[in-house]
Amino acid sequence: MNFSLENIRPNVRALAEKLSAKSFISKFYLAGGTAIALFFNHRRSDDLDFFSEKMFKGVALINNLKKTGKFETLKTDENTLIGKLNGVKSLAYFNDAEYDEMPEMYIDIKWREVKNFFLKQKLVLAKKFFGI
């Protein structure tokens, strides 16, 4: 599978690169449509969705984002933050999937296998695109 940044808008890519240099972002990983678009090159990406395996404080994250650029809060909830950073819609979200029921699967796979796959891919993508 080839990764391509061609379908990521230049301003979104620049913001992702800027965020990758910030220590606070290390608690999050890129997920959602942009992460999938890097794999499948199936659509243009206009936003950044970040997820965390750990709960986070919205106020601290907002302060860090404001130090990074122009940040506008669109919605906050417990462990969820939606906003625009330098005009790019961004989402930070925590969901403890360990407590969610396993969805109906069409292939024989266990949750641990799914989780391990994405944990490995997170490291591969971070090294490939951000030199982390």
C-alpha cells in the first residue's frame, strides 16, 4: 500500500507538520478521514482528526493550540474538542474502546488484533511522515 500526501490540502499538510513539532500532540494520533485518505487516496482531506488513548483536559489543549496558531473553539465536551486551527477544522477525541462492545465482524478477527494493527500503523506513519 502506498501513502500519498497529494490528496491532503497544502494548508492541512502544513498544519500537520507544524503540530508534529509540538510535544503536546504526542498524546494523540491522526485518525478519521485524513488517516484513511493517506492509505487509500480515495478523497481529498480538508481536516485533521486526532484521537487519544488517554483522557485529556480540554482547557490545557486549547491553551496549547492557541500557542500554536489562531484557534477557534467550535465545541467542547468531556474529552472532546472540535475547533479550527489556522482555519483548518480539527477534532481531538478520547474514546475508551476497551469498554465498547465488539461490533459485528464479517471476518474472523479479535479486538486485540485490530488494536495492535492500529498501534503499529501509528508508529509507521509517525516515522514516515513526521520523522518521529
